[in-house]
Amino acid sequence: MLLRSHTFISQIIAEPDFEARWMEAKDERDLQ
């Protein structure tokens, strides 16, 4: 399970706009 999670996270981080999407998700959480 840990290995699968690590692979999943690595794929997300590999996305070019990962940081932008991460900040969007963070902003949405902060607004709630």
C-alpha cells in the first residue's frame, strides 16, 4: 500500500501544473 501511494504521489508531482493545482486545492480547503 505504501509503495502504491508513493508511486501515485510521484505521478502527481510529475504533472507540470502540480503546484498550481495543489495551491488551488489548498485555497478551496481554506475557504470551507
